[in-house]
Amino acid sequence: MSYYKSKRDIVNHIKLSAISVAATTGYMLIDLSDVSNWPHINTGHIDIDNVHINFNPDASFKGTVAIGFLASVDASNGNLYEIYKWHFEQAIANDGIVLADKLDFGGEEHFFHCGTERHFGLIGINDTTFQTDVNIAGPDGNVSYPSGNGDLVLKIVRTAGIISVGIDLEYTTHP
């Protein structure tokens, strides 16, 4: 993880690699309340500047990969406010081919605000993948991060096969 100064604010940078995922799994991209393990200092909300993501599904992979932020998180579940979701069907033509996508929200003047008050997309209600009493893996590979309100997460829902996902994103946090 690293950061640099832009005209707007401090822009933080994270990378996560999820290799050979063979089960439905959640990953912590940004733990908003954790200023020790992440490079940000504010804990109010996250703004995403851009996301670069690579997928390497095997021929039998079927499922989805979603990025979103959390709200209403408690010891039983949380709500996943989806920012973007990619769908994969089994296709031999994709075996071994790395697929890539980029979400660019405009950089200096434009960004994606991770807040429920402006969200109008899909919401996964009562998702047990994200709850306060279950730790999930973060960019450093440690499985030691409990979900919380405002966190940015990645969720892989697997029906069949295996997928590897690499993500690189830039973000800012605000009070």
C-alpha cells in the first residue's frame, strides 16, 4: 500500500490478489476504521478514484465478482451496496486468458462516493459474508479484518470452477 498527494487530497493506493479462488469468498479492500494497517487517516467515508481489475477464470468457472461498500453491519450480517458486478459463464474460450477492466471515475474532480445516501444500485441485504464477528482477508493476505460500516469489499460468488482476481485501486477518505 502506498499513497501520494494530489490536488484534491491524499490519494491512497491498494492492491489485492485473490489466487485460485474455489469458493464464495469475501475480501476486505479498505477497512475504513483501520488506520494502522491502511494508509488513510480519515474514517468518515471512502471516495474511489479508479479501479483496475484483472480476472483469470478457468474454463469451468461460473459466478460473479462484485465490488461494493458495506452498511448495517452487525454480528449476523451486513448490507453490500454494489458498485459494479462482473458475470462469468463457463466458456472454454476464456481458459487461461486474463480479462481486464477499468473503472475510472474521473480522478481529480470526480470520484465514486461510497455512501448510502447517494447509492441507487443493487444492494445485497443481510449478506452473512460480511459481519462483525467473522474476519476476512485483506490486501496483505492476513485473514484478520472484521467487516464494518463503510468498508470497501470484493465478493466472489462461485458456482463452479476457479478464478484468480487482481485488483489495484486508488481512493481517498474523508472525516
